[in-house]
Amino acid sequence: MSAYRAGVVWLALLAGCSPGEVRPDSSRAESSVARQATTDGARPAAARGAATSEMCPAFPREAWTPAKVGAATFVVNRATRGMAARVRWALAPDSSAMLVVEDPAGVENEAVPDGVLYATERTGRTWRMDSVWSASPSPDWTSVAVGRAVVLQGGESQVVAPSRWEGAAKSLAAIAGARPALTADSLHAHSYPVSGMAVAEGAAATFVADVARDARDAPIRFVNLDGWRVRWSCDGHDLLIGVRPERVQDDASAKSARRVAVENGPLTAAPAADSIAWVDGPTLDISVKVARDARTLRARGRLIEGRSDRITVRDSTASGWSARRDVGAGVPLATTRNGRFVLAIAPRADARQYESPDQAVVYRVP
């Protein structure tokens, strides 16, 4: 079954959504978690009936003012590279926040973990994580769930020794503290092949970052093992965690899923949250040049312009538009509501000869 068809079946069973709401790319970034959801002591969501307004509250529409920010540049993916990488993003329903994914893939589309960045005008803060299989914002966009990946290569011996999972477990425990589930044995038991050309084993653990807080480092909590795909219930209480991929390809669906409460407690009857409105951006590939055509993005009281591989900004004033201010190099792709965060494709100074010379960055603009 293709990733698109798997996503259609998943939403039809768990969310009651029409197939037309599913994007073909949804399998990689947000869902296609499974064709069926299994949980301990809970029936699949489809058997519990459609969502009610109480189960699926609307996105909060309270008034807010963008925080004052200083200029900064944030690289979306600082760790993993592949033969090519897709860039995509989604905006919160009120455009106050942006979630960006730089999604690399290996030769023959083999699985490579992603880089993820979240930015919000409400606090002016950003949060990012490398080596992620999947990422999904909560329905109210105050949290981000990620399936944090670990990948072990077989090397010249083409063998992944069981003892090597000890280091992988420690790397995951370092994110949110040691947990009984995060052991070498448990990761090994939950591992799966991620390459069809060499011996490479992958695994994952699901974490949730509290990105709504105005804090330098967003609090992160461990939820459960696995996380090839992650998706929220529409009430933001549970996560639907994809266990392992059907194939070694980067866009493969998960074989199965289980439902887990984010903060312990009983599971709810709420169906899966609506599909995230991902926007597909350019592919970063050494053999494909990113279009450098002039473009203008419009925000509230602000114009973001891209000309000759430079990005500038002009603000609305009582006497008209202000003089242009330089933001940085690159091509603008998207912006949050007031133009405080701008996603762009910018030159990558440390690119190797066989890698794309471009990367996804987010500029914070005062």
C-alpha cells in the first residue's frame, strides 16, 4: 500500500476525515501512523464513534501581541544529511507559529532522520531537534511531539553488536532523564532495518516538548518507546505512536501503532487530530538548483522581499513603507503572521563537495 493510501485508511478509521483532506506527503511528517491503532485496554478510535465538539475543541483564538525579539538565524537541520532533502512547513491556524522540517533521504530513498524547528511569535522563542523520524504539533500548537531517532551502522563488519544499544539508550535518556523503558535491551527489541544496501538498525523514542513556555529551553518529557510516526488525538491528551516502518524507505508507513496518554492516566475516546496542512517547499539536491527568482511575502504591517539572493524587510509607517533592512542571504519561503520569523533557503558554508550547497534556515526579524 502506498504512503498516500495508508494515510487515507488511517484517517478514515481514526478521524472520520474525508480522503481529500490527506496530503500525499503526510506519511513522512505527521501521520500515516498505521492502518489500525492498538492500545492496552482501549478499542480502536473508529469503534468509539465520531468526535464531538467536547472531544475536539477549536483552536484558541484569544488576542495576543508578538513578543519583542532580536535578530538571529536558526539552522533547521544541523546533523543528518542525505543524497537530497525535502523542505516543508506548517503554520498554526492563526499563523502565530511555524513548524519546519528538513527531511533528508539516502540513496534509493533510504530512511534518514530529519531536522525540526518550531518558532512562535507569542514568546519570540524557537525550539529545535535533530535526528527525528516524525514531528507533529499538538492541536493547540503549545506542544510538539517527536519520534527521536537513533541509527546504528554495521560498519565494515556489517554487524550491529547488541552492546552498542547501550550508548543509544544513554543518548535518549539524556534528553529528558533516565526512564525504565529506555534501556539497551528495550531499544534493541524495538529496532528495525533502515537500509537496504548495508546493515543499519534504527529505533526511536517519543518525546513531547512544551514549546508554549517563555523559557530558554522548552521542557521535554519522555512518553514511550517507538515513534516512526507520531500523531495527536484531537483533544491533545493522547498520542498515536507508529511502531516500525513497513519498508526501509524514508516515506514508509508504520506497520502498526499504539495509543498512549501523554501525561499518563486513562486514554480518551477522542479520534485523531485533523491532518496538518504541510506546505511542500524545494528539494535540496546538488544536481537541482533552488530557484532564486524575486519574491515578496506579506505579513501584517511588513513586507519581506527576496532579490539577488538577499532578503530584506520593510515596515509600514504613518508616512508609507520604511527603508529596506537587510535580513540575510537566501530566498524567502514563508513567514509568521507579523513577519517576526521568516523561513528561507540560504547558502550552506560547510557543504561538502557531494552535498547540496543550500539549507533551510529561519530568520528572527526585529
